[in-house]
Amino acid sequence: MNTPKLYSTPFNIAVIAAGLGFFVDAFDLFLFSIYRIPSLTELGLKGDALMKDGEWLLSIQMAGMMVGGILTGIIGDKKGRVAVLFGSILLYSTANIANAFVEDTTSYAIIRFLAGVGLAGELGAGITLVSETMTVEKRGLGTILVATMGALGAVSAGLVGDFIYWRHAFLIAGVAGLLLLLLRVKSLESHMFQKAAQQSSIKRGSFLKLLSTPRRAGRYFACILMGVPIWYSVGLLITLSPELAKAGNISIWKLTTAFTLFQLGITTGDLSSGVISQIAKTRKKTILAFMAIALVGTAAFFHGFATGETNYITCFIMGLGCGYLSVFVTTTAEQFGTNYRVLVTSTVTNFMRGSVTILIPLRAMLENHMTLWWSLVATGMIVWILAIASTLLLRETYGRDLDFLE
């Protein structure tokens, strides 16, 4: 089979399809964080139940993403990247339309789980598709654009929170996803996948085989831990900032403002970290540099709630540092061969996001012995130590040829 010419510009159909998919994915994903309090209040919850049931529902959604990450990863490496992109859009769009009509927390939980399963496939398959259809020198620019469009989707979710009724927002998200299905591109499939698919003797998309050697398993778990601080920051710190404000007797604090500024920071970080990694020709050092920025922003964020002198700019700085997301997903895709690339990228990104299912009960357990503020600090220390250590252990992947098998 003749090898097709790889794209040398990020403005190509693969990047556009993956970027729009991640935009809708991120918009849908963060709607629950934005509408947690108003939606649960309308369903009759109040007081501590708003936080406890809200954390439970978030955990259910993220559990769906972890299950979906495995399923879509296996399908993506066995059946192709495009099948995952469109199948995931159909599932999460239908689930979000149904979410507009929930009347109790049980149906809310079931729908968020299904939405999580659907949302799981978009980023991993999209990043893999872009990485495999662009030149070695330019693929970083493609993943930058995809990650940035996803961040803009999250920003959009934050912006609508102040003026769109929560049921209408979920309905809009579902319809937007279905409209995305009109972008049907039959010729998108990666030639690397097509070539690997012809080799019947090569195992593809096997989760057990992926973890069969200590070295490969170590790389895999290091990739997950490297990204967990991003979701610790948005899934715990930003989402629970209203409770932090209440505990600190801070009356003027808006979740939508904090969330929007955090996501604007991630958008800026995605662009700048991606460009810096291309110019400096290093993924690893770029990630570590942006982690340092995130740590400064996180320390300032905690200091503000401890002293009662909160400042929304700390949310932006924290988001800016967490903008290593674009380099993180690129590095993850570059770590593994074609026969496991979607499985790895999909499960790593979703286990990273799904880490809140572990972080939430850990934080709650710690709160039995300390304040909410200190429980979040202690959780953060664990998350950040593991992330930095994992990043240091991973190999540099800038400029690596991705046409190889495990």
C-alpha cells in the first residue's frame, strides 16, 4: 500500500474534525460542574446534599468516562479511529438531550454515566488521528489546535452558565453534538492504522497485553499520573470553590467567573505550551515548566481563601499552568505504538479525568480529620508529587517517528 502524504499544516480536515469534536466534548463535560447547584436545587436538594450528591454525580460521570475510555480505546485500535469519533458523538449527544428532562437524581446519575461513556472517546481518538496524519515536525501544532478548541468549548460552558437555564443548556449541547455528525469524512482514517490492521499477527487494542510488561505498564501509569493535577484543579478546587468561599465567610464569589477564568487560562496555556514545545523541541521540559506555573497559581488560590482576600486572577494562573494539557496528550500519543495508541490515549485521558472518583472520597475521608481547606491541600500535595515524579521518569518524545508497533 502506498503511503499517503502527511499533512504539514494544522489547518486540515483531520484537525478540524477532531477539534470540533473536542469543543463539543469539553462543553458537554463541564456543564454539570457549572449547573451542579441550580440543577440539584431544582430537584429538591439543599444544604450539604448539594455538595455530597454533586460529588457523587460527578464521580458517576467520571466512572462512565473510565469505562468508555477502555471500550472506545479497544474499538479505536481494532476498528479504526473514525468509528470512535462518530460513535462517541452520537452517544453523548443523545444522553445530554435526555439530561434536559431529568426529574430525580437517580435518572440524573444514569444519564451522566452514559454521557461519560460517550464523552470518553472523543479526545483520545482525535489526538491519535491528528498525530498519525501529520508530519513529525508539525503534528504538535495540530494537537495544539485540537486542545485549544476543546478549552474554548469549556470556556463557552462557563459563559452560558449565567444566562441559560440548565435544562436548555443540556439540550443545546446535545443538539450541537448531533449537528457535528454532519461532518462525515469517509477518508479520514489514518494510514498507520490501515497498515497495522493488515498485520493479523500483531495484537491490537488489548488492555491486558498493554500492561503485560512492567516497563510498558510503568510508562502507561506515569502518563495518567502526569495529567491528574489538571482535573484535581478543575474537578475539586474550582468546582468546590463556592463551598470554600462559604467556609471562609467570603460572600462575593461566583463559580461561573472562577471557572471561565480557569478555562481561559487553560486555553492560553494550551496555545503557549504547545508553541514553546515546538520551538524548544522538548515536551518534557515544557510540561515541567507549566507545572511550576500551576503550582504558583494553586498556592495563591489557597492563600486567598485562607486569608479572605480571594482574587479571581489566581484561577487564571492556575489554568494557565494546567494548559500543559496539549503537550500532555501529544506526549501520551507519542509514547506508544500504533497498535495501542488509541487505547492508551483514550484510557489515559479518561483515567486522568476519572481520577476524581478516587480524589473525591480521599478528600472526604481527610475532611473527617481536618477542615475542607486542609483536605484539599493534602489531596493536592499527593497529586502533585506523583505527577512531577512521573513526568521526570518519562522519556522525551519530541520528533519521534510514530510509525512503529509495540
